[in-house]
Amino acid sequence: MSVLSGLRVLELAAIGPAPWAAMLLADMGADIVRIDRPGPVPKPAPTTRGRSSVQLDLKSPQGLHAARELVAGADVLLEGMRPGVLERLGLAPEECWRLNPALVIGRMTGWGQTGPLAERAGHDINYIALNGVLHSIGRDKPVPPLNLVGDFGGGGAFLLIGVLSAVLSARETGQGRVVDASMVEGSASMMTLIYERLMQNRWRDERGVNALDGGVPWYDVYETRDGRYMAVGCNEPQFYRIFVEALGLDPAELPDRDERRHWPVLRELFAARFAQRTRQEWTALFEPLDACVTPVLSMLEAPHHPHNIARATYRTIDGYVAPGPAPRFDGMQGALAAAGPTLTPEEAAARWPLRARGGAAQPTGAQGLDAREHG
């Protein structure tokens, strides 16, 4: 049995972090139905794997009614729209709790549900620009780290933390909660260690001059003879010694790495050595060593690395090669389910018969929903 078997999640179709969070829940066994807008059936994709869908026009009375049927039987509602949209659709938290008091409502936005920017448009790059993250990444100018930090790390991951915490609370108290997941705040939280070092005068508020941003020559990327790259991360003295010896250098003859003024010399020495061999040759040399040195693989190369093959890090699903389930659980490698069928509203409603709440089973179907709405 999967770790989240029995957890019912209603997902309102969105882009970015909310569907990614739903994908992770599905990978861990949650039963998910996604509400799509009417139109052509979306082509299956890695981020929509593991759940069925139903097409509903939430602006119509019939579509809203069907959505409320699903709300009444769900444990979690996930949405990634701007603040106020859920309310205008007739699915405000108060309305949902009238149907299902224990429902957890996970709300994913960039700026949060409140604040001066709450209703302004934005994307990952804007959210991480406001909290010091983007400023800290790059060399001469800030470099967007794909959309990994805002959308997924600061957004989807924190949405999941909040939702699963609220589910535990709801099972104890019978009362659901709203999870206000903001990409600004989530990605700011991920900077806690860096802010700690800044306050301790162990970090400069500059790019490319610090221990983890490529500022030190033993935590950087070096080009090889064939125009590819090796990643070096030998922070600890014991790993650093193995690294420099593998490069054919004598640690005793190198400048003291604790002196910042020596860093340019060390970087030039390391760069010159890496330029003498291909990435494949350096990989073969460093692979058996505890030197914290690895090849920089492309997206197409990564699925074929022996470690990733052994761990089944990448899988083929719905005709795509994509990252597989994470995290893993003991005794469970993690199976991937393909995207489920597109359901009719009636099939979707029948999928989740209402749980017994307050000691008595509640009715299903349109008549039962009407009674609850007005009762």
C-alpha cells in the first residue's frame, strides 16, 4: 500500500507548482481528480501523471454543482489561481467548509493571499527577485536558476508541507485549514542558512565571492579539454587534499586556501589542469575518489548515468522520459501511474462516496448536496 493511499485530492487545473505538487501526491498514492476547463482533452504529460480528470465549466451552475459534489468528498482541494478567483467561482473556503468541514484548502500563489502585491501578475523570476534569492545567484549579473527556486522549491514543496501538515491537523480536530503558500516566502525560507551566515559576517551580500556561489575555487565548475565541465565541491580539508592530489598538485606547495587573496591563483591552477583532459578522462579519474568531483551532465545524458539507472531516478511514463518518484520509502521503489481517464461529472461524483462525518454517513447525489447546502 502506498503511503498516501486513501487521501482524496481535488485539483483545479493550473500551471507550474500546483500540478507538480499534485504529481508528487499522486506518486505517493493519493487519489486525485483534476478539474479541467471544457475543451480538447489535454495530452498526457509527466506533470499530469497519476490522476484522472473531469471537464467542468465552473462558471455554469451545473459545473459548480459538480465541483461542489467533489469538494464534499475530498480531503484536500489544491488551487493555483490569483487571490479571489476561488471566491468568485463560488468555492470560497467558507462555502467549501459548509459542505466539508475537514477539507484542507491548499492555495498556491506567488505573492501570497494578502499584501500590496497579492493581485499583481508575476512569475518565478519576479518572486525570487523580491527576497534576495536572485540577487545572490550568478557572477556579473543575477542569473535565473530556471524556475526551480520560486515555482517548485519555494512554491510546490512548501505547498505540500503545509497541506500534509493541515491534513494531520484535520484528522485530529475535524476542522480543515487554508494553506497560504507563497513563492516569495517559501524561497525566502530556503535562504535561511545564507541569511544566518550574512548576519555572522561569514557571507558577503555580493555574487560570486562566497563559499557556495562559485566564489571559492574549490566550489566551482571547470571546463575540460572537450568543452564540457566538471563540478568541484570539496569544501572539507580531507576532500580538498584528495582533489588537488588527483590533479597532480602537491598540497604542501599550494597557497593557503584560507587566504582570500590566494583564490585567483588557485583557480587558475585548477582551470589549467582541467583543460588538459576530457570530461570522460576526468570522470574516470575522480569516480573512485572521495573528492566531491562529478561530471556536469546534460538533461539528455543524466538518465543514462549508472547511478541514476540503478536507482531508477528516471522513468518512462506516457511516452516521456521523466524524473521518477521522490522521496522513496522503505520497501517501496515507487511505481508511476499513467494519467487516468477523463471522467464524466457523474463518474467523478461516484468516485468519492462521502465519508461518514459526525458519526453518520451523508447522502450523495444532487439531492443530498442541495440538502447540505441549505441545511
